[in-house]
Amino acid sequence: QVTLVESGGGSVQAGGSLRLSCVASGYTYSSYCLGWFRQAPGKEREGVASASTGRGYTHYADSVKGRFTISQDGAKNTLYLEMNSLKPEDTAMYYCAASRTCYDSASWSLRDTSYNYWGQGTQVTVSS
């Protein structure tokens, strides 16, 4: 059973930073694609960033490029999302997701239907 547990959310002022973590268990870490998604109230879930665990490629949504960084620690089976220069429009519930397959494609890896497993989410609130 694949399990994903996010943490690190909170409330910050605009311009601040947060680092989200996602601890994964229940599968061979090196063979998956992992992604961060977010969903604001009344809006659709959107892909934020993705990374392959064994092939070294990453993808970002245009709205976060240059501000967010996805990284991972294979030894700890942990995925991170470093978020800098936060804006009020970044306010959302952030979710970690895992997929048994992986393609080097932003359109594929930032689409929520590409993923099989999801965490429970962690709330990020950015005030102006």
C-alpha cells in the first residue's frame, strides 16, 4: 500500500518562504514519478511541480517557475517543495502524488489524472 504524508504547510506573509515535505512509503522509490499539486477553494486542482525519482528530470507550472523548487532525498523517501517569494495567489491545499509510470513531459506529469496515489494535503496560506 502506497502512502504519502505531507507536512510543512502554514501561514506566511507575501514574499515569505515555506518548505513542504512528503514522506513516501510502500513502494520502490526509485521507479516512480512524484508531483506536487494544489487546489484553491472553488478552483480546479493544478499541477505545480513534478520529478522523476530515477531519471533526473523535473517540470514546473509557469506560475511557479523561478520561485518553487522540487527536490527529493531518496535515502529518506522524501519529496520536498521549496517555495520562495510566495504570493497570495499561492494560497491553496497542497498535495503530494505518486505515479507508477513516468514520462519526461510537463503536460503529462503536471496532470492530476497521471497519478495513482495521493496524500491528504497540507494547507498553505499567504497573506498580503
